[in-house]
Amino acid sequence: MSTAVSTASPSTGSAKSTSGPRRRRLGSTGIVYLALVGILVISAGLVAAQGGNFFSQGNLFYLLSQTSLLGFVAIGQTFVILCKSLDLSVGYVVAWSSLVAATTMAGDPSRIWLGVVAALAVAAGVGLVNGLVISKLRVNSFIATLGVGLIIKGYLDTQYKGPSGEIPKAFQGFGYTRIGPVPISVIVLAVVMVLGVVLLNRTRSGYHMFAVGGNIDVARLSGIRTDRSIILAHVLCSLCAGVAGLLIAARFGTGNALVYTYGYDLNSIAAVVLGGTLLMGGRGSIMGTIAGVLILASLDTVFNVLDVSPFFKDVLRGAIIIAAVAMYARRQIDPASSRARFRALAQSVRPGGARDGQAPPGSSSASAPSTSSGKEATR
């Protein structure tokens, strides 16, 4: 028996020594922030070659203004994509919220809070309808949210022929007031971002969203009420779109039904995917989404400074988004990384439940040393 122990111990030590510490791969969030830094450096160089300053106060204000508007919608879109869902009605929610806020406030400063509550209530109601149709009626999220969006579009086109309502001067500061080059809306966006990060990473509801997006059947069998997670995600998404509608109304001074033509639905999805969140759900982060929004805003800023044609601007944006998604997909199916994970798993867990070189009970490897020792004793 002592022989068996002495011969097994060197193999265990060698297995541990050969495995060694594994290198940590850079996550998708880290990659997208590196890409953001690279784009900022390249943009600054291109603008400097034309005799300008990319980081001037005016350019920074434009960049941050674009970031805040798309950022609210993209944060909400992150919640639903993490749940393996989608929301194509956000652009219509933004337009409707701006109209509700403007018509409710009607230029009266005393009605500001009433307008804010009414706009957010309408947005939350749309999200609730989306969530119920998807979770209870089992309608595909693409079809459900597109249908709800078209219903809202028909209502807006029928009831509002142009700008409507009036935003009081006191609330217009939400769209134009800034501290240095930083708009107030960016500060509000930072608060929403922090709340979203805490929700996803520190609460049970956030864990459930990741679980539902990873595998809804496993999540249901684990006792998670998947319907509630999907409904909550869509309500939060529409609420964020409602905040974006309030910001649009504050900047325009009125509500506008044509806001839904600005493409916030597809741009928000592009920002989320560019930030490393998987369209198949279960993996992603709000910090990555913000980086994706900053990349798109930086591209818009440098294109405007360099006076790039709109057609070429869309071509470049599309190429960058496709390249980023292709890179993420390659990392997911990288054969080298898959083999490395398999080797690590094989070293930690062996057939029969053995770990770290220990033979499973009743196996032939455990009985072989004792047989050989018995033969030696007979000799």
C-alpha cells in the first residue's frame, strides 16, 4: 500500500506543475474600451491634420450630447437583450413621451413634475404591454415590439400633425445646461448607468435576467419566474426610452412625433452589440454598452468635423459594427480557447469523479499496485 502511495504522489505533483497559472483573457468590455481609446486617438489625429482640435469644448459638448441621448435608450435595450429579447418600439416610445410631456406641461412651470410622471407612466405602460405579449402570449419579441411600435406610429400620425405642446424654460435646462463641457443630461445618464449596474450585478432581479438570457428552460426549472424577468426588462427599457423622450422635449422646447424617424431603435441595438452584449442573451454589461455609445458618438463627431458625406458615414459605421460583431463571434468559437478550457477541465475532473490525480474508488488503477505488491511478497 505504501508503494501505491509513493508512486501516485509524483504524478500528482507533476500534473499540478505542468498546469501552471492560466493567463486571463481580456474580456469583451475591456476590448471595446481599448477600441474606444484607439478611435479617439485616430479621430484626434485626423482632425489635427485638418488644422482643428477634436477635443475642443464645442466638439466635446456635441459628443457628450449625442452620448446622453442614445445612451438612455441603449441602457434600456441592454436589459431586454440580456434576457434574449429585443425592443423595436423604443423610437416610438421616445416620440410619444416627448409629446405627452410637452402637452401636459403646456408651458406651465408648476406642471413640470406632472408632465414628467405622465411621460414615464406612458412609457412604462408600453413596456408592460410588450412584456406581457412576449411572456404570456409567447409572441416573438421582434414581432411583438414591432407591432406595438406600428400601433403607436399610427396613433401619432393621426393625432399629431407636427410639433405639439410647450416645455417650460425651467425644464429646458435639462437639455442645454452644462457644467463646463459636460451637459446636465450626461450627469443624469451617469446616475442611470450606476443604477443599472447595481441592478444587474447586486440584485436578484439582475441575476435572473442573466439566467433567463442564458437558458430560459433551465432558469424556469431552477424556480425563476421567467415571465417576471422579461416583463421587468421591457418596462425598464421603455422607461429609459421615456427619459430620452423627456430630454428630446427639453432640447426642442416642444414634443415632436417625427422623432421616431431618428433611428434610435437600430442605433441602440448597434451600441449594445458593439459594447459586447450577445444578441443571444445571457452575457453583457451596461459599461460595455456605454463604451459602444461613446464609439458611435465619437464617429459622428469626427465625421461632422471633417464634413464627411452622410452616405459614406453610414457605410463606415456599418463596417465598424460588422467588424466588431465578427470579432466577438470569433472569440466565442476560437478553437484554441476551447481546447484550453477542455484541458483545464480534464485536469481538474477526471473520469469517475476523480480530482487532482486521485483514482476513483473501486477502479483498476487503485487495485493494480496492491496486486503487484502481492506478487512480490509471494516471490
